[in-house]
Amino acid sequence: MYPVELVIPMAKELTDFGFESLSTSEAVIETIDNMKGTALVVVNSVCGCAAANARPGARMAVQHTKIPDNLYTVFAGVDKGAVEKTREYLLPYPPSSPSIALFKDGSLVHMIERHHIEGRTAEMIAENLKMAFDQHC
């Protein structure tokens, strides 16, 4: 587990941009089980691909004309229970951080795994998400 003080700036890259942090398994359950409409969920991470690609890509994507109704984030290595519970909703995809998921009415409809983030630019990730937004939001 990472010290909270270490990850605050990384978490703020999303929460300052309108993403709500879900820090407990109960918050994840309440959010996803009662979800109406669409939601983007970013599994945040301290790794370089989260810093260079995932977080910037998610921020760029939510500036699109069509966006999800809700924006959420959980932080791997910090919000242990929240991340574990989120990963249950991401099945059949294996655990991956960072990762970005789009839900509609509580069902997973689009997933970007770590191997789709590594080696791709933030702009490429944003374009991928915008296409998913256009289809599902």
C-alpha cells in the first residue's frame, strides 16, 4: 500500500477534473449496483503509463461533446477494498492498473486495459474513449 500523501497529487489529477473518488468497497457497490445511465471508472495507479497516458487521456476524453453521466476513480495500492470490488465488476477482464472502464446502467460496456494504455499516447486513449462515449452515452 502506498502512503496517501504520496498519491494525493496523482489522485487530484482526476478528482480536480470532476472524478469522484470511491475509497471503500461499500461505495463501489452502492455506486455500481444503483447506477442509472453511464459512468466512467478509472482505476488509477502510480505507474508511468498512468501519469503519461491514462489520466491525461481520461481528462481529454471527458471534454468531448458526449460524456458519461458520472465520473469515478479508485486508486490501486491505496483504496484496496474499493479496487478489489471494482475489479469484480470488471470481470472477465483480469486485474489491471491503470485501466479505464465505461459502464451503462451498471453493466460494463467498454474496457481499456493496461496493455491498451502502455505505449499509446494520451490522445489515442482519449479518441478510443470518445468513440465509446459516442456509442454508449
